[in-house]
Amino acid sequence: MQTEAQNNYPSGQGAEGEQTLATTPIAKGKSQRRGAIGSLMARFLLALLFLSGIYTSLLPWGQATLRATFILPSLLTASEPLPLTLAGEPITHTQKALPASHGMLYLDIFTPDMVPLIHGERQGVLLLPGVGDQRQVPQLINLEQTLARSGIVVVAMTTSTLLQDDVSIEDSADVVQAYQYLQALPALQGQRTGMIAFSAGVPLITHAAADPHIRDQVAYVTAFGGYYNAETLLETFGRRAISYDGKTESWQPTAYALQVLANVTTEQLPVYEQELIRQALSQDGSPLSQGEQDQLSSEGRAAYQLLSGTAPNHVAQNMAALTPAMHAQLQGLSTSQIIKEIHAPVYLLHDRNDAFLPFTETRAFDRDLTRLHHSHNYVEFHIFDHVEVRSNLNFFQTIGDGSKLFNLISQVFQAG
């Protein structure tokens, strides 16, 4: 009100005729300019918020970035981040057991409960955790719930064979069945969905992704800590060493990895030899004596020496001693046999110090994808122990590998 009163005075004259208000128009101009600037800044911030909302809700790369922002802390801390717990979607978890072509198919389904703002914006992902019963592993449950709370429909699967610590290429048909089940869920409304597999589950999803029934519908294939060629994998076990970048270093597999590969490799042998070799290579087993080895068939003895690593200088001879049926089984479990039939982009991850499956297998996968000019990305990490996040990570490991993981997650969900 004081300003209005002053503005009624004659120019250059105050209330008592003083020449004191010559600066009033300047003060008023400054006030107007400050108001205009403030208004422009407010409009700019509102526009920025509006564009950010469009970016994170409408544009695929924006949604992918937002999801990566939620998912990364969950992976690194092995727990749901507080913002996702508070702002994420409520979810429903159901379990199903379905008859499959070679046993039973077990599904854990995590579905976001909210109706999406945009019709058809839901993404879906099929998870295959690998060999053994991983369904109660805390880091897997955390991943499933985090993905679902970020708006992704998740179906995690396993099979009768995998639960028995074994891998059969016949289970790739079960992966196709699980993928089609995921696609048919009402929440997805026919959207293209992706696949993520861990460890020895990788060849099953790659074979499924190459299946003509679904390969043009698969949005992406993510392979974490798997192997590429079962024969070169067996050779690595036999040598107990890995070769890369012109150098060779010692490599010792874990007892569980050895058990699974023994189950796979000896499947074509007589039952007596299967049991003898598997028992000798089990965690509580004792190495076979020379006399016991002499009682084995030539292919059985070769398989034992490859698995046990007791003849590292005779790997080539022992591989040649395996029967055609054994070679056929190993080749059937190899992504290298069907790589040209995969149409989806491929994302590869591997722990550089993996003692379950050597990182050199995924490097070979990466090389062939590069040679074929197939859309893909490959990242090696030091923050994982095989496929689980290590505890007590230092700051620099977390920042370095975390940034690489963030970029990869963004790429994966943008592809979806």
C-alpha cells in the first residue's frame, strides 16, 4: 500500500515536497524484473518436472532409467531400497506347478497389483535361477520382488531336472512353455517380454530363445554367469586352468559345480560307472584308485580324469575317448550350436573371479556375437561371487561396477 501511495505523488516530489522519490521508478523496475525472472524460473521448473514425468512414464528409455534407479540399490544391498518400498507398487505372489514335457514345471509369479496409467506399458520377464532349488535364496526373492514393485511382471521357473542338480536340454521346451505362460498373463496384454538366466540355466534360455515358436517375440536374453560351450567347459575342468589374453592361470571349480557337471557328463555311461564316478567326485567322496579307474570303460575313465583334473596334460586324448553319444549330449547343451538362431539382443554378465563357471566361457560367447554382428553387450564384474553380490564391498568396487551394472540394466529394460 505504501508503494501505491508513493506512486500517486508528482514525479520527483515527496509527501512534503522533498526530492526523494526520483529512485522509485527504478526500484519498481527492479521489483518487476525480479518477479518476471522468478515467474520464468518457476515455469522452467514446472516444465522440467513435466518433461521428467513424460521421460520416466511415457518414453521407453525413461522408464528403463527409472527402473534401473530402483533396481540397482536393491541388487547392491541385497534388500529393497526404502523409496521403492514406500513408492513401489503392491504385488501379489502366487505359485503354480504345471505338467511339462519332461516332468513338472514350477512357477513363482510376482504381479504388480496397480493398473498402469498407460495401456500396454507393462513389461514381463522370465527368470531361470539355474541348477538346484534356489527358490528360497534371499537375493533371488529380493530381485523378484524388486522387479515386480518397479512394475514388471515376473515369472521365475524351475524344473524337475534342475531340482535334481542336473541339466537337460529337453528342459528348453519347458522354458518355452513358461515363456508362453508369462506372455498370456492378462497384465501383459501380449507385450514382448524378456528372459534372464543365471549359471547353468543360460543354455536353456538361449535354446528357448532360438525356438521358432517364440524367438521373434523375445525382447532380450540376459545371461549371467553361464557357459557357452559344454565341451570347452569340460576341457577347462580337465586342465584346472583358464587361458585368456595370451596367458594361462590356475582355476579350481567349486564342489557343487563339479557335482553338476559330473551328473551331466556321466549320463551316457553304465549306471555302475555313473554312481562310482559321481560318488568319488562328491563333496564327501574319495578319489578313485588306479585299480578302480582300470575297471572303468575307456570313456568312463576319460570322463573321470577330465572331471577330477587328474590328467591335465591329456585333456585332448580324454576328450577324444568320449563316445559320440557323450559328445552329442555336450554339444546339445551348448549355446554355440544355436547362436545364429537367436534373434533377440543378448546381454552378458560374468564375475571375473567366478569359481563355478569360468568367465572365459562368456568371453567366447561375446566374441562370437561380435563376429556375427549380433546386437549385444558384455560386462565383467568384481562385486559378485558367481551370481550373488559379495558382502563387505569397498567404495571403489561399488561405484565402478555399480555404474556398469546401472548402464546394463537400463539397456536391458529399454530393450523390453
